Amino acid sequence: MEFRYLPMTKADKKEMLDTIGVQSSDELFADIPEAVRFKGDLNIKEPKNEFELTKELTRLAEQNVNLKSHTSFLGAGVYDHYIPSIVDHVISRSEFYTAYTPYQPEISQGELQAIFEFQTMICELTGMDVANSSMYDGGTALAEAVNLSAGQTKKKKVLVSKAIHPESLAVIHSYVKGPGVEVVEIDHKDGLTDLNQLAEELDENTASVVVQYPNFFGQIEPLDEVRKIVDAEKKAMMITSSNPLALGYLTPPGEFGADIVVGDAQVFGIPAQFGGPHCGYFATTKKLMRKVPGRLVGETVDEDGRRGFVLTLQAREQHIRRDKATSNICSNQALNALASSVAMSSLGKQGLKKMSKMNIQKTAYLKQQLQQAGLKVAFEGAFFNELVVDLSGQIPEINRMLLKKGIIGGYDLGEVDEQLSGHMLVACTEIRTKEEIDQFVKELGDLHG
Amino acid sequence: MANQDFPLIFELSQESRTGFSLPTMDTPEIDVDDMIGEAYVRKSEPELPEVSELQIMRHYTGLSKRNHGVDSGFYPLGSCTMKYNPKVNEDIARLTGFSHIHPYQPAETVQGALGLMYDLQVSLEEITGLDTVTLQPAAGAHGEWTGLMMIRAFHEANGDFNRTKVIVPDSAHGTNPASATVAGFEAVTVKSDERGLVDLEDLKRVVDDQTAALMLTNPNTLGLFEQDIEEMAAIIHDAGGKLYYDGANLNAILGYARPGDMGFDVVHLNLHKTFTGPHGGGGPGSGPVGVTAELEPYLPKPVLKEENGFYSFDYERPKSIGRVKPYYGNFGINVRAYTYIRTMGPEGLKKVSEYAVINANYMMRRLQAEYDLPFDRHCKHEFILSGKRQKKLGVRTLDIAKRLLDFGYHPPTIYFPINVEEAMMIEPTETESKETLDAFVDAMLQIAEEAKNTPEKVQDAPHTTIVSRMDETQAARKPVLRYQS
């Protein structure tokens, strides 16, 4: 059988084996001991041609209910937003997507500059001094931030709000096992981190305090108050995880004195794609610049004085520092960072603010309608684009009914917190229309009533 | 020559110019500032560029032209497997039913996605010879850490808290010792011998009852097959340790040997290398991990299961190391890898390795006339040259790499592995034609001649790129990591 990705002809093969000085390619594998050599054929599916494989996989994809065929109010960390058409056109430029990490700056100025621009945009959004080239996702970025704080302060306790994304919280628990950091979970009260408990738990062993802004329930945590509490311990850091779209309208964590701000740029130009790949970001202060995990791009000049960009401060990284590196991260999410950069450029200063505000306003409208329909919206605090609705019912069952009406319902909070069983976390982004919101409220009312 | 600078997108910005087209604001305007509270309404807007759509497109098209990818030209970057990235993979990953699905949709609405993941897991289990595979880790290094955490959990479950050391060969990729540290272990180095293989005597010396695992790439980063693998496995297993396989070099042995059969307990794969997920300028990747049945209870949560043809996630995993990533891994990259595996099948994958190995050996033999070959034996999918001879003439390996840029090639990996002086690590991959390999070899031979006759031509390279060598010292001493107007 012929394979279109393999150009070697029979004649090539013969000539090459002659040059090598062997009779057959088997001789090149003779150093694999007989006992561990694989004999026979791999028991995987036989190859398919492009047309038939595309047909099969297209059918498979069609089995999935998707965010385009249905109206979705599901968020909980992954959001369905407007994605400008140009995003995919840019990231489909194969000079970008078929390149590797820009180790050779002379032929990688495009990627390096794109990352430099991404770093700048993240700094602008978060109000921080320094941002890296991206992380796997918001959850692992947060876990890396926690470990950084422990390493930097040489303290072994972190206070983590239970109002952060439950899967980020779970990832933190996994990541701290290596350096042996203790995680103290801080309860939430009325949808916000319990600040009294936070103040009580904070002590001289505390490396950092972790909150999400806006938090998992969509509520806007009072960062100024959190900062005041953290300030009681000189060394303790304030770490926030933030939806960067929210920062188009909300005061950025940097202005409240955050030491590290992380999050996921999925909201900018990256489709949900079943949870990944998305695009973690990592921003911090100048003081912590040399502790940042992952790659950083810096501006410099070439021998002729022309502006250019290079990977820099590499002494932090695994390929130089090996077991003393600040992190083991190597691959990041560069192509998705590019997608987010294009989406952010497309929005620009005005569009970002507008889109961010639209999320709040449409969610405010949803809240109004829910309450008018007699449905109970839990938590009275300020919100971004998510609300918790107390339906006092079986959320999976309600979602099944909604699905029949073409609606993907919200997230079942009972999954993570027994106290919140019967509560649904709903997201309302700028793409939801008045008509869709009205229908959703009506269906929920009908199911509830 | 500052006028040749390519502007930053911020430098194109003009107030009130727009590049967006937002959905209609069709709900009543509600004053939200009161609700948010004054202190939390942003006062100064972030300085994002204000540019038109065409300006954005020209900007990024311009940047793409200042970038070299596999589609631009040969990219023999050792240890990175820069093979062709099939276009059909991109199309499949972009199908609405794969790209626009939410991770929290009920299982019954995403059976197509879960079925694909399951079949990919089964395929990778067969390819690696391991019992169970998880697709959760986001990249190779993430997979390394995941695997090591499982090994740690295994030892601890046996009441064995004394195993604090992970052995790593001196030729190993930097992520290996870094991952060991992040997982809470101490990295211990084992030396390579004159064959370029792990020194068995040194291995016996460093192994003890504190050994948690040995991390090994096979073929190793010198491109050589660790032929003593059975004995190494016995040494580690007899000491109660586990054998960890770094899948960075799996492209050499598909269908020829399987890590599971060699005695490895844990394997991570780099789907963005061997299985054509594109490298994306640095990512995203995907780093599935496979384990033996013994380690299966420790897999990260959740675990994908199949019952009577229905796929769902199992969260009831009391011994699990926990979550390593939100959601279920880099699904979009996994779709690309799956498409590739289905395109190649068993016969195709075996040919991949056969041709990758022939290509590497062919180049090695042609190049050994002018470059030092530290390990003169058949290589696998990549090989190491040393620029020692050229260094004596005042031409460093870095210069050779920069000179290659003038010929339109991405240079090999240089100064790695660290146990070879002036190392050049060349990995052609199977998707390159003989003509391409020959042209590259000819360029390398020409550079070797230049090193003898006109060394300044090499020392001053590159001559044809849009920028010359960068001042990296300045970049590190006075870091400028963002644009400021």
C-alpha cells in the first residue's frame, strides 16, 4: 500500500541502503534484542483513504450535540463566545502552526513578535508588569502560581478559596504534592469567599491566598478587602485567577495589588473543543520576573541595530537548569495564544469593553427575567456573566428536558457541593439573544412550576 | 536600519478604528455600574490596538512570512520530530461536532467525542504495549510529571516512603530531571558509556532501595537504541523501582518494539511529535500516559470507560493521583493524532519508523566524511554529529547552525545532548524526500569546506535572513518583555 506522507521510492530505498552499507532496513533494527522485538502487525484499524476517513469521522462528529446546533447556557470555566472569522485564517497560516518553539530568532521573528504582543496584551488586561508566552490552561497555571509562591516565600501553606473552579482546586491539590505544600480550603458564604475564615487562617506560614475574580459562581470577589487581609502577613502573596474578558470591564487585579494573576484566554478566539486545548496565561510583577514558569520573549536588537525578539531569561527553564528549573513546562499553547491575540486585536480597546459589558448586561437581563418568572437566583452580589439559580430540583433531569427543547442547560453545582444540590450555574454571553434568554427562562419556569 | 523594523500591532493603532463585529445588544440597557460598584468598574481601558480587519490580516500575514515552519522548508530539529502535519487532520479537528462541544455536556450528547477518545486510547495501548492509557496530560513534560506522580503513589500505597530518587541518564532531555523535581523527587544522574548507552556498571552503582524510578528514552537522545534494556529493567525492578519511558523518540520504533514489551511500567507519548499534532510554534501538544495494570488504580481522574457501547467518565477512583488538568486533556490535538493513526494503520506506522531510520542513517553516513561522528554505529531516527573538527578552525557549531539559515533550512538541535561536545542533533523524519536530504547534506558539506577556506563566511552568518544575530545578552540583562507606548 502507498502512503501519501511517505515519499521514499523503491529506488531511493535501495540507493540509501547501499550508501549506509546494509542489505536491508532490518539490519538497522538489529540492535533491538530479539526478546523485546515486536513481531507481527499492530492490532489497530487498517488505514483508510482521505475521502472515506473524512466521511467516517464527519459522521462521528455529527453524533455530538454541539454549541452551534443548540442554544447553550453552559459555562463553568469554558465559554461560548463570538470568534472573529480572521482568527482561524491567521492560525491556519502554516508558517505558524507547523513551526516549533522559536529557538532560532533569525527565522522565527514572526512567532517571537506575536508572543511579545500577546504578553503585552495580557499585561494590559491584568494590570501586571510581566506575562509569559502561555501555559497549558488556567487550572495548571494557577497550580504553578501556588507552587511559585511557596518556593518564593519558603512557606508551606496556601489558603485557597472554595469559590474557585473546582477542577482548578483539584489540580492544585495534585500539584502541591511534589513540593509538599499544605492547602487550606476557605469556604464560601453567600457566593463569596468567607473573608472572616480567610483572616483567621492567615498566619506567618502562609505563602499565598488564592481567589478567583470573578469566582466560579460568577460573583465578583472584593479584591480590595482580600488584599487588606493578605497584607497582615508581610510575605504572603495574593494570587487571582481571572477570566480575562471580565477584565475588559472590571478593575484589573493588578490595581488591587495582586502578585500573580492567571487564567484562561479561551474566551478570546478559542472554541470549547471539549475542554482543550485552551490557553492559560500567567502574569506577575517585575519582582517575580525571574521565577516565572515557561517561556518569555524579550525585545532586543540584532548586530545591525534592528529591533528584534528572542526567547529570554532562559536560565529559569528546564532545558538549561534541568532539576533546578522553575517549572518542568516545555510545550505551551503558543498557537492558541496567537488565536487569542488575533481576537483581542480584532476587539481592540473599544470592542473589548463593549463585549465585556454586554456579558454583564445580558446576564443582568437574564437575572431580571428569572426573578420575574418567580425563580430564585441565589447570591445577591455583583456578577459578571454567570448566575446561580436555585431550582430545588434534579438538575440532570432538568437538563435532559431542556435538551429536548434545543437548549444545553447549565452546570449542576450539586456535583461539587452538596449544599448546592438543586442549584444550576448558568452562563450568558454576548451571543445569547433576548429571544433565547426569554425562551430559556420560560422553559425553566415551566419545568419548575 | 531601524526603518526595516516590522511594526508591532500596537504601533498601527489609531483611535476609534475598529476591527470587530459584535452581536446585537438586543436586551434592554441595564445600568450595571451600580451593581458592580464604583471601585470595581475599570477606570482606564487596556491598551489593545485599534486596527481594521485588513490591518490585522496584513500584520499577521507579515509575521507569518517572518517565520519558518515545516511547510516552509526542511526542519531537522533533533528530538522534536518535525514531520509533515497532514491537512486533513486540521479539517477533522475543526468539524463543528468536535470543536464546538462543551466538556460539561451530558455524556449521552458527546458519544462521538468519547468514542473517538476511547478508540485512540485503545490504539495507543496497542502501539505502546501498555495496559491502560489516559489522554489527560497536556504535553510531554506534563505526562512525565503525571507518570512520576503515579509511581510515587504506587510506592506510597505499598508503605514505601523511602523512594525519593529518580535516576536520569546524563543524555536525557532537561524535562526529565525537572519533572522529577516537580514531582518531589531528587534527580540522580547515571552516566553514559563510550557506546553512548547507559553505563550498566554506573546504573548498578546509583540504584538502591531509594530508587523510585529510572526515566529513559529509547532510542535515547543520541539516537541509539539502549540494547541492554532487558538487563536495565531487571536492575531497576529487582531494586523495587519502576521503569519510565519518555516517548519523545517513539518515532523510531513504531511496530518494531513496544515499551511495554521492554519492561517499561509507565510511558508518555508526545502526540505532537510522533503522531503529527502540529507543534504550533511551541504548543499546544498532548502527552498521553500509558501504564501497566499494576499502576492502573493510580491513573488521574476521571477515567474514560465503556459499558455496552456507552462511554462515560468514571470519577470513583479512590487511589487516583487526582486531577492533573481541568477537563479531559487536549482533545483537539487528540483528534488530529487519531486521524493520523487511522490514515496510516499498522502497515503505515511501521513504514514511518523504517523510513525515519533509513533517512537518518543515510544522512549520517554521507555527513561523516566531514563531521565527527561520536558514536559510529547504526542510529535510529536521529543522530549526533560533533563540530569538534570545525571548532579547531574557529568555527563553532552555533556558526554552522546560523550558516544553514542562509540555505533556507532550520538548523538541527545544537549543544544537546550535553554529554557531547559541540553537538548537532539531526532528525530528518520519514516525510522528507531523498532530494531534500541530499540538498541538506550538500549544504552541510559546503559549510565544512567554508570552515576550512573562508571561515568568516560561516562565523558571520546568517547573511540572508531578515535580521542578523540577536543580542541575547542585552535581552537578558535589561529585559523588555512588553510593549510600552
